[in-house]
Amino acid sequence: MAAENSSLTVPFSEKLKGIPGIFGIRLSGGPAYDVLTSDGEVEIRSYRPLLLASITINGSFDQARKEAFAALSSYIFGKNKDKKNLKMTTPVLQEENSDVLEMTSPVIHEPTGLGWTMSFVLPVEYNLATAPTPKDRRIHLYNQPARVLAVLRYSGVNTQEKIKKHSAELMRWLSKNHLYDPIGEIQSAEYDGPSTIPFLRKNEVLIEVNGL
């Protein structure tokens, strides 16, 4: 999870969650799924539909995720048109984009180069009709349909290099297990904040698959 913005007003309830989070104890809810196959650190999971809040930022991995995390955190912690605070859930998803389109206006722009898309999973009690409307026009809400994902777990401080390393490992596993064909792009998932003891941090790389 990206570093917190020092100017961000975090609800007291979320600050309390951060205390056990130091030791990798996660009080934030995550999306429900069923495990279809398990092989060491790799799982094939069936996920239910999710409501996501997403933002795409140009720039390097560290720059983009810092800006994206600050914007999405501001949205869920009350800086939205409905002035509602939402519970923080896990994981925080991030995906690299080779061609990033500016989303600050309805006008279509040319691709602007390397960037990253970060997504927060919104609490299950919200849908597109009831979720607060973002003030930041770069933030988009959308329904992600049910899907089957190949997931590889790992620990430690997440970096772009680690994402690439474990993504390659996951793709090697899929290449040897012909029941599942990868679809789309790999995402990274982070479950813990920067205060969590590094070796207790939970990270994943994941990609949608079809098969069976």
C-alpha cells in the first residue's frame, strides 16, 4: 500500500485499525472468494462481482502510486460530493498501463505514455447508484464482474521489481498448468500499510484466467 499523504484527514476508526496492522493483523474487510485450486503459494480463486474506485496516473511506479493512493484515500475519507466516509477495505490493486489516457475531461486525448491504474475495492453495501460521487474527476467507479483469478502470494515491501519477479513466476506456473489460460494484464495487490513490519506484509500478483 502506498505511503499516506500527511495532509489527509484519516477517520479515528481507521487510525485504530493501524495499530494491529503493524503486526500484520488485518481488520479491514476484503472481497469474498472461493478457492478452486491450491498449489503452494499459487491459488485459483473465484471472485464475486466488485465495485471499484479507480484512478490512472502518469509517471513512475512510486510517483504514480503515491498520487493515486492520496486521491483515492481522500475520496473514501469524505472528500466526495456526498461528504461520506467509507470503510477502508483490502486489497489495494495496481496495474501498469503502457498507454495512459488522460481522464480529467470528456475530451479524448492522445496516449501520454507510461502510467499506473490503482483501484480501491468499495464496501459491499454500496453499488453504483449509492456510492458517493467523486469530486476528483480522475476517479471512476465501475462494476467489475465475477471472475476467476490466478493468484500468487508473497511477503515483504512491495516494489516494481518484486511485482515483475513474481508475475513471471505466476506466468510460468500457468504455462505448466494448461487447464487455465491467462486473460488480460497482471495486477498487484497489497493488503498492508507502510507501518506493517515488512516480513509480515501480504502481497499478491493476480491475473484473470479462463478454463475448466
